[in-house]
Amino acid sequence: MGGSKMEDNVMKEVTHDALTGLRDWGAFFQDVKKSVTMSRRSHIVFVQLLQLKRINRKYNIHVGDRLLGEVADYLDKLDTNYTAYRTNNSRFMLMGPECSREEADGMLVRIRSRFQENWEIAYEGQKYDVQAKACLIHFFLEPMDTELDLLDKMNHAVSVFRAKERKGILFFNEELNADMLRKRYILNEVRYAVEHKTFQAFYQPIYDCNEKRFVSAESLIRLYGRDGTFLSPGEFIPMAEENGLIDGISWIMLEKVCAFLGEHPDLPIDAISVNMTGQQILDATFTRRIEENLEKYGVEGSRLRIEITERTITDDFAEVRKVMEYLSEKGIQFYLDDFGTGYSNLSSMLSLPFEVIKFDQSLIRMMDGTDKGQRTIGLLADIMHENDYSIVAEGIETAGQVQNAFERNLDRIQGYYYARPMPGEELAEFLAKYPGVEKTRENMSEDA
Ligand code: C2E
Ligand code: MG
Ligand code: MG
């Protein structure tokens, strides 16, 4: 077959990196394929130079280039059983035969010690003593691994390395492999669910301590994988945020909530909130899409609330404020979600027109133990009230916590104590059964 012959030819050609003379990315992948086809297990070492840009800036780009040359030379001569590659700007790979885990570790320790010393670079008659840091990851390429596995392993390992590797070397072990497979599984399920809109919306009622009735509800996404297992939003939402899937999710949820509100014009609560991200607010189509959904289902803006977690509002507060003000005029108010978990700039955050601050569960738990915790929450609540915010206490589970919330003047309560998140139709029944006034948990359980 002509096609495969051409492929054979391409396979044979070894390509090199112009700067260092090492084999390049293409050559690396050919060797990976070869190793896999021959059912070999190979040891792969990944060396990523860190802060190369900073080095280029500190000295100059030629010094940076020479450093790459030195590192290339070092890796090339390190061990005759290994082949060295430069696979992109600051990344090098080594590929060698199967060896024991001890031998593999030994090799990495050698590389790490080299990076603990400086690199002497000569350029135009000058000598530079350059310190270079590197991210060192290694693993065994299994005979059944595909190119995709290899790329996934490297990407996953780099993110783990960045997040927590302190010793400078990361071995891609079974645990990381399991993490990676789980992540892949979840992302596949989320992608499928976005495409086929198979998410469900659940609703959790929120009780108002002054009005003594349920005044609103929060919509919470629910997802079952195609194999029927439940996937927790606490796990998949952060992954969706990292992988550009959160936008699709949010719009699906917003539409579901608007449709539900449209179908239940007499629902005895004021509003339902939807979780969205700070980045989305800055999207040029944000307000238009919200207005379109409200119009499509004949829903007043005042029946919709938007919850934003502080961690997702990272920049451009002025622009965020403009959009929030515009929507507030249409009656759509905003809740600051998960207050107490971020490290954000409090004054910038509170300069935004939020109606409600939701105290995160972790903050609420502070009231459980000590007087000090209770006083702290009480003071925080006072500050918020002075600034005209209402407070929702999240994650209230016990009668003691309800009592604390009342005593510290927290305005509203959301938690398993009153109700767990439930499907829309159940919410409608629940609210019909407990329309309000003086409905506390005590007489709710008497009813039950
Ligand atoms: P969140 O927005 O802070 O939602 C409150 C979470 O606390 C929900 O978890 C809710 O089920 C849980 N919860 C409520 N009461 C209690 C309680 O008494 N005890 C305990 N232990 N937990 C309680 P869930 O549904 O697992 O959602 C987790 C997070 O995932 C949410 O935190 C939110 O950040 C995100 N999320 C959920 N649905 C959506 C969505 O539709 N869009 C986006 N962007 N994020 C969502
Ligand atoms: Mg929320
Ligand atoms: Mg929250």
C-alpha cells in the first residue's frame, strides 16, 4: 500500500533541533511509537527548565540559548543507554531501556544534583554563573500506552508537580495514573453531558430567619455518568473551570432554571439563584444571553439571582461592577458565594454591588466549637450588616447551628437541617407544604 510506504519513509527520517542539535519532538514521537510497537517498556525522563524567560530577561537571550545548549550537552552525555531530545523551547526528554525503579530514581537524583549547581555560560568573552531550576518527572512508558496517554501523563504530572512537588522529582506512579484516569473519565462525562444536556438541576431552599419562611432556593447541578455513577459537582466543577467547559454548563443550568421558573409562576419563593463564574460576567454576550433566557420563559429578572464565588473574580473589578449594576437595574441581584474560603482582596470584593454574602460552611463551623468562633462570626455579620449586605449561612446541619445563626443575626439559612437539594417538582411540593410563617424544623418534623 502506497500510503503506508510513505509513512515508513517518514518514520525513518530523524529530525533534529536546530539550536542544540538534539533530536526533536517529531523524532521523540517516532521513538515512542517504535518502543510501543516493539512492546518494550521504556524509561522516560522529562526535564522542564523553569523560568527560562526570566533568565533571558536577566542576562540576555543569547545566554539563555547557551544555557539550553549546555543542558542539552549534559543530558546527551549523561548515559549512553539513553537518547536525549529537545521537544520544545524549554523541554527535554530522555528515553532509555527498562530498568528497576531504584536505577530510575538514581538517574533522576543525579540530574537533580546537577541542577543544584550553577551553569557556567561563556558569551562574547564574558562568563555568567547561571542558576537554572528544573521540573523533573519520570515514568515508564508501558507497551500499551498510546501517544495520547503519554501526553496526558506529562500534562497531568506537570500540573501535579507545579501544585505540590517539593523534592524536585516526581515519579508518575500508580496513584497519579489513577488520578489521571479519573480526571479523563470525568472530563469525558462532562463533555458528553454538555453536548447532550443531560445535567439535572436540583434546588435547595433557603430559609429567612426574619420572615420565618423559605424565601429563595439555590440551583445545584447534578450529573450521573453514563455508567450510572453519581459525579459530585465539588469534583467536576473545578475541572470544568480549568478545561473551558464551565461556560457551557452555566448556560445549560441558567436555561433550566428559567424554564422551571416559567413553568411555576406561583412558586411561593422570591427567587432562585444560579452559580456562575466571575470570568463569565466579562463575556460580551453575558447580559444579552441572560435577558434572552428570561424573555424566552417569561420570567421577571427579580426572580433570578446570580451566585459568584470570590475565587473566580480575579481582575477588572470596574468592568465586573458595570455588568452587575446593569443587571441589578433589571432586578437581578448577586450573591457572593463561599465567603471565607478565598484570599481575595476584601475591599475590592465588597466594592461590588452584592445583595447577599454567603458565609461558607467552613466559616459557619467556626461557631460550633468556641465562644471566640461565635464572636468572630457575630462581628463579621455586624460589619456586613453595617454595609447593607444580608447574610446566608451555608451548610447548617444541626439545631445548635440554627440557634447560633439566630443568635448571631445571620439573616438566612441554607442547609441539610431544613432541606437537602431536591428535584424541581419536589421543591414545588415542599414549598406548598411549608409555605412559611413560623415553619421551623421542630414543627416540620411534627408534620412529617
Ligand atoms: P456552593 O455553590 O457553595 O453550593 C453549596 C453546596 O453545599 C452544595 O454542594 C450543597 O449541596 C452543599 N450543602 C448544602 N447544605 C449543606 C449541609 O448542610 N451540609 C453539607 N455538608 N453540605 C451542604 P454541591 O451541590 O455538591 O455543590 C458543590 C459546589 O459545586 C457548589 O458550591 C458550587 O460551587 C458548585 N456548583 C454546583 N452546582 C453548580 C452549577 O450549576 N454551576 C456552577 N458553576 N457551579 C456549581
Ligand atoms: Mg452557590
Ligand atoms: Mg457556597
